[in-house]
Amino acid sequence: MEDERLWKFSKPDWLNSVWARNAGVYAAGGLFSAAFYVLLDSAVWSKSPSNGSDVHITFVDWLPFIFSSLGMLIINSVEKARLSADSFSYSGSGVAWKARVVLFLGFAALAGGMAGGVTVFVLKFAVPGVKWPGMNMGVENVVANALVGLSSVVLWVSQNMEDEYAYNLAL
Amino acid sequence: MPQAGLKTIIALSFVLAVGFLLVILSCALWKAYYPLLVVATYVLAPVPNWICSHCANPDDFVESSGAAVLDLGRFCTGFLVVMGLALPVILAHSQIIEVPAMIMSVIGGLLIYGTIISFAMFFQEEQEF
């Protein structure tokens, strides 16, 4: 394993511990929750008496978040071990190829959700020149989609710590 | 060591009572009963972990689906914990509850959740030995 290493700096030991892995998964759930509630906050605030303008959150504002969550679900449902074409036992039946296609769809949905968040912000809030307390709703849309992306990155990284952990326990 | 365990249980129940007091005060002082949702959230927070740890088969290392189910439970627990923090903030931002009520319900919710977590930790330690 040490001979196949590509990078000069090796991963620190605590990164491979069970504790770091579990903390990563908890943090991913927390980040996703933060994304959802940031968006929910903009929707609730839009109907509250503090919103003086006639700009309101509609289904259009939720659409990018739905797409990024879908992408996150797809990305993290794929079994990571099937990705490496080096494992000749799986390359025969084309599982690695299928996994790459599904992962591509997932990343496309995630990136599309982020781009959609920026699009909603620009078209609905920035270009019509919404005044600042209302502008907050558009900013929260972008922040929510960025948080979903961050959450899926954290979940991905902490799931990739898994193999060595399972190896240590199996010994 | 039953003595230490008894003291721990008394201290934990005291903290739990203080937490409930803070949450109920934050509701009753302003006659807006939405912060009670925080209690439900924190009581529900360990449930996904508990269910998934019973579903998974930790001895099975060939197929790593057991670890995936455990991860799903942890993800849902993390979601619920942050939800307990986020709900009062949202309610206060939209002026449904007052800002002091938000602070009281957040602190009360954290106390309740801390009690649940430390209770689970103590029970696990007793089972191991």
C-alpha cells in the first residue's frame, strides 16, 4: 500500500480513525440540514410581516435545491468500490462503466442545482434590483445550494476513509 | 460503582428538568408554543441511529451495506440535531417568536439533547463491562 502512494504527504493517522469517519458523516447530515433550513427560512420570511416587498418565494426557488439534493442522493448511493476499473473482477460485466455514468448524472444534477441557484438569484433578485432585506432571500438560495454541495463533499470524503477502517477491523 | 451511577442519574435528571423548564418558559412567557417543536426534535434525534444500528449487521465486512445503513442513521441524526438549532432561529427571524424565546429554547434544547447523549454513553459503558 505504501508503494502505490502518489502524494508526498501521507494522510495523518487520525483521519483514518473511526471517530473522524463518524464525525464526518454527522457533519454531512448537519450541513444538509443547515442548507434545508436556510432555504426554509427564506420561504417563511417571505410570508412574514417583515417582508414589505411583493417578491415572494415560489416553487421556482425550491427547484435548484431539489436538483442538488437529488444529485447528492445519487452520488452517495453509488458503491465507491465499484468505481476503480483496476479491480478486474468487476470490469468484465461493465459495473465500473455503469457506476461512472450514474455518478456523472449525479454530479450534473448537483452542479445544475448550484447553477440554478445562481440563476434564480440573478434573474429574480439582482436584475430587478430588489432592496436589501428582500435580497436576502436570493442570497439564501445560493448559500443553501452551496451547503448541499459542501455536505456531499464531506460525505464523500468520509465514506472514502471507510476501506482502511474496515480492513483494520477485519484483521 | 452504583454510587457514582446514582449521582450521575440525579445530576442528569436535574439538567433535563432545567432544559424542559427553559423550553416551556420560552413558550409560555410569550404565548407562542412553536418552540415545543424543539423538544420533539431532540427526543427524536437518537431514534434513526438506534433503528439503523439494529438493522445493520456489523459482522458483515464482505458487503459493506451494513456500514451504509449505519451511515444513513448518522446522517439523519446530524440532520435532526441541526434542525433543533435551526427551528428557533427561523421562527425568530420571521418574528413568529421573540429573540429571548429563541435563546431560551436553543439553550434548553441543547441541555435536553446533552442529557440524552450522556445517558446513552453511560448505559453503553455499563453494558461493555
